[in-house]
Amino acid sequence: AALIRAAIAAYGEDEKIGQKLKEVKRISRAEKSGGHLATTFGAVAGCLGLSTQRAARLFAYLTLRDVLSAGTRLNLIGPLEAAASMRRCSDRCDEMATAAASSAAALRAEAPNDFAVAATVSRAANTSPLTDLIQGGHDALYSRLFSS
């Protein structure tokens, strides 16, 4: 929900983009989908006119960056190791982004009118539900792991 609010704040005055973003927000609320990051990110990227390949690469990069940043803030790895890890993983991220973009193209070909629904329902996944649940309680901890 925060991503869509930020996008509307940044682009809401643009008539074309702002209306699309507001529609994404309305659908997210109406369907009680919760505005999951991956689907919201894809919708925002689409509203902004990013290609599927570029959006997938950006999402992969941001995900990797966030994981390495968390490891650095927890002192599990140092900043130089994080930078080296980012470089080592960059080719794999590109491969995964290409596969995701190809998958999206195949879905679009199967259901061009219902592409957003088809992509959301058939590809939505959560690979670590326990981590997501625990992460949700981070702000309630007496002693937080991160100060940000």
C-alpha cells in the first residue's frame, strides 16, 4: 500500500498516469488483495510505461539490494562483501528477470484482455511465509534489530 501511495503522490498530478495509479489502488482495495509488493510494483511499473523486462530487472535488483542491505545492517556481512555479492549475483538476477519477462509475455499471449488478473493469480507466490509473519512484528519488539 505504501508503494502505491508514494507513486500517486509523485505522479498523481499527471492526468494519464495518476488515473491509472488510482485505479490500481481502487482495485487493490476492492479485491482486498492487500497490495502485495510484487503485484503492486508490476502495476506501478506498467502505469509508468516501463517494459516488462526493465520492470523485472529493477524488481530483482531492488530485492537483492534490500537483502544485502539487511545483512549489512545486522553486521552479518560488511559493506565490501555486500558489494561483491551484488556483483556476483547480478548475472543470475538478469537471468531470472528475463525468465519472468518471458513468462509474462506467454501469459499476455494466452489472455490479452485479462493479463493483469491472469498474471496476479497464476504467478502469485510467497516463498517464505513464516519470515513474512515474523517481519510484520518487528516494530513491536522491545529491542529492534534495525533502527530504520
